[in-house]
Amino acid sequence: MPALDLKTKPRWERRKDARPHELLAAALDLFVQRGYAATRLDDVAACAGVSKGTLYLYFENKEELFKAVVREHLVSVLAEAETYIEQFTGTSTELLRNFILGWWERIGETKLSGITKLMMAESGNFPDVARFYHEEVISRSNALIIRMLERGIRNGEFRPIDTSHANLVIVAPVIVLMMWKHSFASCGLQAISAPDYLNCFLDLITHGLQATPAPSSTSLV
Amino acid sequence: MPALDLKTKPRWERRKDARPHELLAAALDLFVQRGYAATRLDDVAACAGVSKGTLYLYFENKEELFKAVVREHLVSVLAEAETYIEQFTGTSTELLRNFILGWWERIGETKLSGITKLMMAESGNFPDVARFYHEEVISRSNALIIRMLERGIRNGEFRPIDTSHANLVIVAPVIVLMMWKHSFASCGLQAISAPDYLNCFLDLITHGLQATPAPSSTSLV
Amino acid sequence: MPALDLKTKPRWERRKDARPHELLAAALDLFVQRGYAATRLDDVAACAGVSKGTLYLYFENKEELFKAVVREHLVSVLAEAETYIEQFTGTSTELLRNFILGWWERIGETKLSGITKLMMAESGNFPDVARFYHEEVISRSNALIIRMLERGIRNGEFRPIDTSHANLVIVAPVIVLMMWKHSFASCGLQAISAPDYLNCFLDLITHGLQATPAPSSTSLV
Amino acid sequence: MPALDLKTKPRWERRKDARPHELLAAALDLFVQRGYAATRLDDVAACAGVSKGTLYLYFENKEELFKAVVREHLVSVLAEAETYIEQFTGTSTELLRNFILGWWERIGETKLSGITKLMMAESGNFPDVARFYHEEVISRSNALIIRMLERGIRNGEFRPIDTSHANLVIVAPVIVLMMWKHSFASCGLQAISAPDYLNCFLDLITHGLQATPAPSSTSLV
DNA sequence: GATGAATGAGGCTTCATTCAT
DNA sequence: CATGAATGAAGCCTCATTCAT
């Protein structure tokens, strides 16, 4: 067998390579479902069809497992968003709207929203994880949004505002929506329609940012 | 009997009336600091200077202790807010601003913000507590805000918007600010200036709600 | 007020005398309902409308309380039975039947059966209580039954049998009935009709003891 | 590697297949010795030479542990008895006698009698366990004895009696003997000779059941 | 590499008993 | 006499982590 034929690895060996991904998928599911502290490694292993000990072959401990989940699933989405924004050529209002809706589509609507929720919920008890997440995810996403706002201000679309705080104002409803979905809504309490909510929010924020006020194009009642 | 005996320390002190409040104070501190699941009742007892068993003289179990904390500390603030809103005679814009700032002052700035954070963080794992909190706190506070928005719409100050979603949009930044304070900020990561943030938010939201657009009175950069 | 008028004690003082009896009544109820170990002194106190501490004014500890219950409620019934048997003038078969049925009426059907059950159930874990109960109750009741059997043998009604073991054979069904009532029957499992059961038993035992066999007077099917 | 290393004691020993049985044996010992409620799982573990947590690898909780003890040790004996009775060809009097004596030999004389005692003693406080035991053990053993009585009545050996109550009358002395052994006798109070007692009982019951009365063959005094 | 048995610290809750008032 | 707040040991159960095989 020629050494070059890397694609015909025997089955068990390909499986070997797949292991970490299977484990991370299982871990994601459970972290999202139950949170960090309440997720038992037994369950992660069981869910991945592996023994508990095997988990420790691939990840030093619970914390490292979680970090790996974040790296595997969130960081890639961020990179994609960075590219998108850099290349966008329309108005900043459109860009912002697309960004928010895309964010919801790629993260909010998927399991990944659970990670955002989890970090807001538990970073206080796990400072190391918090630091890691802030560096890898939050600061990068902040930069992204601030860049969009500055673009809008620079070309006169948006009023000149304090971008670093506006960033958080803009981000807040999406975060709250994610948290709601994984807290009260998951107990059957007060479900929220994400599209309606986001439209309402985008309408308000668009009006709020507008340099030259214009009537909203659609009735939102 | 010699006067010296007076120094004998009793094995415990009778504090019948004060005890529940002391315990609730200790419980509040720890729930806020560590969350619901991670708070150990031993620690609550120790923090209140009593033994583990004493806690159970006053509260049936962890859940009831928590509920009592909420009743003692949050429900009263809500009642106050309801009265305030009912009696307010100024513009709705002013009312909304006062409400938000008062909310921050009474809750956001105090330990109580930790309860809001805790509930968003853990209600998914404790549905009974979630139901209780939603009934006692959330639904009442929702009603409050919706009433304010309707007041503004009715008298022509605000655009006609979907109040039930707008409610959440308005609430979101305050909630996120509370959560941030008890998550990343508590690890020394990216502190946020609440006044600046809230001003930025109020400026945006005021603009966003306005029926007849007016230029913002102050530059916020 | 003349010192002789003992019957007109002020109310609170008569109540003082009643206390121990009220406590013993409450204790009886709970010991019977839940057994010795599972009875909480809190509940006894509450059931008697008294504080926990008061219990300790009258009884040194749980064990002494229990002993007092036995003395108050069982020992007197025994004395009554002893008298009855001494004075009975009919046949021994009648005597035995009356004794068994009377035993069921005075003890089996009442709460007191619970004490018998309790002792069989828990004496292994409380040897001191067991010793006390054996001395005060069991050995005396054994003597009673043996005397009845010997009377029957002496006058030719009963076959000559080993009275000390027959004693236990005779006693066994009544004890089992008492235990059943307080164990499986109390969970709704297989209720037993005491009259039918006792009749069946008396029929069998009468036949079994008879010196000159005679057909049973009633069909028991 | 030097041979000396062989002496290193492992922190634990792998005993996958043996463990459950060792645990059940330890549990049986302690349940019998102390009863259900008074048996601490720590002690069971210690008695089996494992840590507390290990118990929970094999049994979900105390109740399941107990059920497993019953299944392992009692249910098998019952099956054996069922077969024996089905195949027996002698007289019903002999069958009954053999059954009773065999019951004593297989259960009464062994630790297993402690389970019977325990259930009579504690089923009132543990209804779920009671239900389980009644289904798995009591109802089956009742059926067995009733079948024997009906056999004797059918072929004219026994008088026609109420079999369902006679069943309990017959069973009572054996149960009482078992209970006695684990209650008063275990405190050194009034030991009972099982053989003498059972003979006395069988003599009485045989006479009591007989269709055509016959003189007892032996003097039992 | 993979397994999964074993550990043991730690969390919630109960209850007989004590003792200052 | 009465009270009832307080104690603290003890019991059940969980779970991250280790390690012989």
C-alpha cells in the first residue's frame, strides 16, 4: 500500500480521528441542555457511546472539554462573520440588520445559543473559562459590531453615538432572547417569537440610530 | 451567685425575630455570589452564624429559602414601582427614563441584581423555582412596562408599536447589564460603566420610540 | 378555703395533673402509627399541644416515654384478664375462646395492638425496652395462657400437650393478625377480616386441643 | 520490571462479577441484623469492603438494593417449593408437615427469616417495598399453601374449611417463630426451641384439620 | 488506545436532646 | 413549670477523577 494514499485509512483508524468530534458533539448537546456545572461527564460519555475513561484520554478535564467545544463550534462562525462584514457593500442599516438576523440564524436558532447562555450564566463560578471565552469570542464579536457602527457613523447614516456602549445595547436583545430560550421558555413559560421580537427590536434600533429620522416602512403593531 | 458568671457565652443566642432576616440576608449574599445550585446551605448557615440545622427551623428547604429571599427583597420593590407609575404625571418619556434609572438604582446597583441574573441563569434547571419567579416577579414587571408604553402611545408620545415585544427590547439592556456585572465583570473582565451605558441606551430607545422625531439634545460620544 | 376540699383545685392545676396523660395518649398514637424509631418527639409534642421541651420535663428520654406508655395502657389490661380467668367457671374451651376474643376486643381492635406489633418489630434494636416489655407484659401473659391450658388438661377437656409451646402456637395467630393490621393491611394490601380469621383459628385450635374429638358446631367455609 | 512490584496493593480490586453478590450478602446480613430503616448503606459498603459510592454502581438506591436482596435470596426458594409441591405424591398431611419443616429449614433457620421479620416490622413505613414484597413473595406463598389445603380437602383428608383464612392460621406460628428469633430471642430473652415448637404446632394443626379424628400418635408433653 | 470499576469528598435533610429565658 | 431556638451527628445520594486491566 503506497504511503501516499491517506484517504484509505482502515475504518477503525478513521473512527479514531472522529472520536474527538463525536465527544465534542455530545458535550455540546449536554452543556447546552443542562449548563456547565450540571452536566455530568458520565452522560457526555454515554451520549457519545464511549466510556467515561475515554473522555479523559482526549480532554484533560471538564474545563478543557468545554473550551474545546467553544473552539470547535463558535470560533469558526466568528471568522465567517468577520469576512462577511468586510466584504459587504450595501448601507450600514442593511448590514446591521443582516448581521443581527444572520447571528440569530447561525447561533440563536441553533444549539450554539446555549453556549452564550451558559457563559453568561456560569462564568462567575468559573473564571478561567470566562477569561478564555472573553478572549476568544466576546472581544472579537465586540470589535465586529463596533466596526459596523463606525462605518455607519462615518458615512452619515447613523448619529454619532458612543459606539462601545451602543454595541452592548444592540447586542443585549439578542443575548436576552438566547437566554430566555434556554431558561424560562424551556420550562414552558412565556414563549417568545424570535422573528417578531427581532423585527420589533430592529425597527426600534434603526429609528434610534438614524441620523435623519424617517418613518418606519412597515407597521409593526 | 458571683457576677463572673455573666460572661459565660451561651451555646446559642435567642434571636427569634431577627433570625429569619439574618438568614435571608446571608442567603441573598450567597445566592448572588454563587448562584442557586452552587450555594451550599452549610455556608448560608455559617454566614449567618448559626448551625446547619437552624436553617431548617425557618425554611423547609433550599427552594423555600430562595423563594423567601425573593419575597423579602424583590416583591416589595415591585409594589413600590407599581405605585410610582400609577401616580406619575409627567411625560411618558420621562416616566420610562425614571423607571429604568430607578430600576437600576434599586436593583441593578444592589445585590438584588444577582437574583435576576440567577434566575436567567438557572431557571432551566429548576422549573418550580422558575414558575414561582415568573408569577411573582416577571409577569408583574412585564405588565408594568407595557402599561407605560401604552400610556405613551395613547397620548401620542410614542409610535404605535408592538408593546409586548417592545417590552422585552426595553428590558433587555438592563438585564444584560445585570448579568454582565455578575458574570464577566465579576471576573475582572470588561467592566461596564452603568450610567454611560444606560444613557446611551435611553438615548437610543427614546429616539426609537419617538412619534415626532426630534434631534437628540446631547451628544453622547 | 378549707384544706380538705381537694376536689376544687383551680383549673390550671388540674390541667397540670392531666399533662402526663395527654402526652402518653399522643405518644401512644404516634408510636402505634409509625413505630418506635420512626416516631419523632416533635410530633408527639405537637400532637399533645405542647412544646418539645415540655416532653423532657415529664420523661427523661424517648425510651422512658415509651415505657410509660406501656405501663399506662397495657399493664392494666393484663391485670383485668388475670382476674377474669381466675373467676371463670365454665368449660376451658369456652374460657379459651372468650380469652382470645376478649384479647382481640380489648387490644387487637384498638390502638394497643400497635404496641404489640411495635415490640415484635423493634425490640431487636432496643434491648432495654425489650427486657422491660418482656418482664412487664409477655411473661405475665404467657403465664395466663399456660394456666388456662393446664386447667383444661387437668379436667380432661384438652389432650395432654406441651403447654409452654402450645402457648405460643395459640398466641401466634392473634399476634400475626395484629402485625398484619399494622403492616401490609395499613398499605391497602390484603385486608383480613378479623372475626372470620379468629373463628377459623378457634375452630382449628379447638379441634386440635380436644381430648375427645367432636364435630365443629358450625360450617366455616 | 522487578517481581517485587507484584505486592503493590491496588487502590481497589476489580471484581466485576463477584461484587453484586458480595454486596447483596453484606446487605442481607445488615438488613437482617438491624432492619430496613436502621441499616446504613455506609455499613453495607464497609461490610462488603468497598466504598459508599460503589454501592451505587450496582444498585440505584436503598430500596432497589433491598429488592435485589429479596430477589436473590427469597424468590429462588419459593420457586423450589412450588416445584416440590407439584411433584409430591404422598398424603396431604405429610405434604403440609414437610412443607412447614422445609420452610423452617430453608428460611426460618437461616438469615432469610430476618427478611420475613423485617417486612412484617417495617412494611407499614415503606409502602412501596411492601407492595413489591407482597407481589413477589406473599401472594405466591399464599397460593402455595391454599393449594395444599384444597388438595387435602378434595381427597377427604382435611375437613372442609375456609382455606384462605386457614392459610394464615397455619402460617402464623412459623412467622411468629421467625419474628421471635429476631426480636426478643436476639436479646437473650426466652429462647424457643424451634423443633419442639414446630412439632407441637404440627400436632395441633394436624388434629385440627383432620376429617376423621385420630388419636395423636405421640405424647408431646 | 479503551474500559469501567472504584473512590471519597461534599451536598441536602432529619431529629433526639439541651438549655437560656 | 413551659418554652422553643439551637445544635450537630448522621443518613442518603452524586459525581469528577483515577487507574488496573
